[in-house]
Amino acid sequence: MDEFALIDRIVAILGERAKGEGVLLGPGDDAALVAVPSGFDLAVTTDTLVAGRHFPTDASGDLVGARAMGVNLSDLAAMGAEARYCVVALTAPEPNIPWIEAFARGLAEAAARHGVAVVGGNLARGPLSVSVAAHGIVPRGEALVRSGARPGDRVYLSGALGVGYAARLAGDPRFYRVEPRLALGVSLRGIASAALDISDGFLSDLGHLCTASAVGAEVDLESVPVCPDVDARTALSCGDDYELLFTASAPTPVAESVHPVGRIVVGEGVTLFDAGRPVALDPNHPAGFRHFE
């Protein structure tokens, strides 16, 4: 099966997922055409997953497809955007038809679960990797960004830290089935002063938010929910959580799954407290994942 026949097969597997509200022209042309509703901004994000780096080289195609979709939609959740469209580029060393078909099914199932249309993409030969560019819409001026936190705001976390890390170590399929907090992100419009998703690690990502907002943060360790299979210090930096971390003025109505874990202060960086006492960070323990280190 050559490249174009394989693309036709992928599109056939996507089925109705290659269509959707606002899709004017889907797969098959040089570019897709989509409509953005009046009064909305378009949120755009992209992420690449590389075999041996972001997923095991022997991972099944359906699981890789599901993860590629989930981690990208998590970025849209952090912006308070409603997920709408994506394009997908798959690079594979050989035309492994069963694997690629399974990948397309995993992608389609994740897209269907979150109401996303796969409107185009690319297929090439090379080391195994997947790139997704996801697009969402958000009412003009209501997007959540990293730079709005102010001293006095509370710091909130959805879910528990370390769940994705524990799943990866155990070979649990939940590692691949990332559930982006899209509904929560939308509900935080007009409430959260700053937000991002936790992909590289709680400490690292909270540090990014503090830098963008020119503030510091204090975190109460006893308030941070942690997966029971992971020690607390590892959970603070292991990444792969894809939960939302956000700030808001207190008191703030939040969902049951959201936990207040600290506060924004004047200053810079993140300070941890245990039972009211500051905890020194181990300089030899990385705060989170970084490429090229």
C-alpha cells in the first residue's frame, strides 16, 4: 500500500471525525478550511511525541493515537478553549499497516470523545513520531493565560499528582488515555486569573506561571493531593499529570475535584511549606522535565 492509498485508509477510519461544525473543507486538499465564529479567538497549540522519548517504541498504535490527541487538547483546556479541530502528522520507519490503522482508530476515538474534527495531516517515512496541531475557540478576551496571577490569589490544582507517572511505570494503559480538563477550563473563564496544564511537573510548571506573572508562590505540601503509589517529592516533579494548575481570588467556587494548594505572593519562585515550615528544595533533584538537559 503506497502513501496515498494509506492516507485514504486513514481518512476512511476517521469517518465522521474528519467532519464537524465549522469544517468547510476537510482532508484531501492542500489545506483544510475552517470557520471561526464571530466574536471568538482561535487558540492554536502543537506537540510532538517521539518514540523512545514520549512513549515506548513497542506501544500499540491505538494507545499512541489516544495519547497524541489527549496531550494536545490539554493545552487547549489550559486556555479555557473549546476544542474544535486538529491536524496530525505521522512519521513512521515503514508502512506497518495494522499499527497505522490502530493509530487512526485510537485518534478517532479520542477525537470523538472530545468533539474534535481531524481535518488534515501528513504521512512521511522516518523515525516514529506523531505531531498534532490542535485548534480551539474561546470568546474574545476570555482566554486563560499564564501572566495574570496577582499577590493574594490562591493556587488551585485539579486532580492528584503522580497518576500518569505511576501508570507509565506500571505499563498501565491509563498513561496513554490522557483526559484533558476541557470542561473545567471552560468553567474557569472569568474566574481564573492565570492557568496552565501540568505536563512537565508541578514545581516546574508553577514556576513558569510565576515567571510569566512576575510573582512568587507558596505551596502547602499537606494540601497537595498525591497518588498513593508515588512519593510526594517525586510527584512534585515527575510530570505527565495533565491536570490544570490555576490561580484565582479567594474564596472561589470550584469543582469538587479541585484543591487549594497554596497562594501567590510578592517575590519570585516557588517556596514549599510543610506544617507551616519552609522546606528546602534539593538542588540535585530536577523540578520537572526539560528537553536538551
